[in-house]
Amino acid sequence: MHNEMRVLDGDGHVLEPWSAWNSLPEQYRPTSVTDADGLDHVLVGGQEVFVARLGQMGQPGTDVGAPSGPVPMEQARAGAYDPVARLTDMDSEGIDEVVLYPTIGLGFWGIRDPKAATAVARAYNDWLASYCAAAPDRLYGAAMVPFQDPVAAVNELRRARDELGFVSAFVRPNPCVGRTIVDPSNDRFWEEAESLGMTVAIHEGFQNAVPPLGSDRTPTNVLVLHACSHTLEQMLACAQLIGLGILERHPALRFVFLEAGGGWAPYWLERLDHQVPSYHRYAPPMSLLPSEYFARQCWVSFEVDEPTLPALTPFIGASRIVWGSDYPHADSTFPGATAELFETISILDDDIQRRILGLNAAELYGLAAPG
């Protein structure tokens, strides 16, 4: 704890080792081919779903664009795939608990074969449950759900909650096999998530298998695309969930928007509110303004060094802000993430600091106070 304040990382990551897929039939087991530039191309059923130097995905502070040969996964920081090493790194940073999201698995949203997507989701969730079992009061899982098959997504959501004890499920904001997240075929998923009290995290990634907003206009500029994909995809997902009635129909459903910073939220909510008087008849009936839905059901994560966080707190609401380390990804900070976070929020009142450091995330994910 920091000054007796609970510190809960609302968006950490694992880097899935090849052993995570041992239980899968060969036709669904992820494989990798390394090209002449050292990039690893991960394939599922012959379809490319993830491209990176895999080891760099577990090396905080890495310039991924610098000329380099292969960086095998074994060169990643051990805490990315070893829970005991992860706990050591958490202790060194003063992090009490973490909710864990995938790395390679973010690319699985682009799998076209529903059976393959369902198989790898189950295998990933089983592996993550074994990782979290090393410290179930500190390591918490976020479930992968195969939106390629709406029925399988509901079944895996229920299994993750009831059998594996996960505290959230994540979906990408991008279309999946041509369907948006607000497609009517996904209505049963939102119903089940609300019924189970399962938080849904909107978590973007950046892979060619899932073309992000802007990819048709700047197809080769990774700097532009990476910046746009995370923020603009989250903004669109927020507008869709509100403007197409998901939050209206499911008032107890909790959402968190991760890994795009939080500075977009005040502007975007004001912008959406401004549309309502003139354009509300084009949307399903709305009993609240978009900002009011957000205040009732949504959270947003800030980066540890995001300087606007203190200034924007009054507009978002101090109870709706969480933080994420993004450890061990290349653009994360380690060591020193919590030091940056403490400096960023130091001008805020202790009660608001306490909420941002951990109490908000505990409420979001339905976690009890430490015993």
C-alpha cells in the first residue's frame, strides 16, 4: 500500500507463453514464424493474427521501431509469464493487486473461424486461471470471450465467472467477423454480463488482423495509427454503447474503457450531450443524457503520467477514474510506474488519491477490501 492506500492496477498484462496452448488440438494451436526483420508472425489455423517481436512485448520502455533482429519471448521480463516473478515486481512498485489482460490474445479478436476462436479463448482462460492461482487475492483474471460465436461467448463468460472466478471480461471495440459490438446478435451477452455482475472492459489493441479506425487513410504510419486506434476506437465504442441503447437497456452493467488514456472522456461526453436535443429521434429512447449514463455505469483508465488527470477529475467524477500500468508492454514504465502515478495525483486531496489508487477499481471489478 502507498501511505496505507490500496494500490490496484486496473490494466496489467500477461505475455502468453507457448505452453499456454498445449491443451489445444493442433489445428487451433497458435504457432509463430519469424521473418527476416526479426518480426514474429503468430498464426491460428493458418491465419495471421499477431505480428511483433514477441520478446519486446514483455520489455517495458522498448523502442519497438529501432532496427533489431529477433527478440524471442524468452527475453521478455519474467513477470510477464511467471506469476511468482510478477509478484516480486509488484512488490517493488508497491502494487497490491492487478487485473490481467492478454497480449497475443488481443489479436485473437481477428480470428475468422468461430470454432478456433472459442478453442483458444478457453485455453487462454484456463492458463490465466493457473497464473492467478499463485496469489488469488492479488492476481485477478479478465476473461477472453469469443464474439465470433455469440452463444459460445455467453457460455465462456459464465464459465469464467462461475468456474474460474474472473472479475471481468474484455471485448475489443473493433468489429468482429464483420459485426460491431452493438450488433443485435450480442444482446444475450450483455444480458448475461449484467445478470452475473461481470464488468466488461473495452480494450483496444493494434494488429493488422483487426484493422483500426484510420487504417484506410494512413496504412503504413504506425505512429499515427497506434495513437488513433486506441483513442478513436474507444470513443466510437462509448458512443455506440450509449447511443444504441445498451446502457439504457442494461442499467446495472459496468463498463471500463482501457489503455487509451482518459483525456478524451470529458470532451466526448459533452459532445454527445450536445447532439441529443437535435438528433435524439435517430437513436433509441434515452432516459438520460450520455454523460449521465457514463456517470452511472462507466469508468475510464488514465495513464500513470497523464498530466491532465487532476484537471479533468471534476468533469469525469473522482469515483470514475482508475489507472493501469500496462506492464510489461514495450510502452509501459518499469520500474517507476507508481512513482509517476503518485507524482501525477499528488496535488489532489487524499480522499481522491485513495479512490484513484485503488478504491475505484475495487468497486468497478467488485473486489472486496483486503482481508
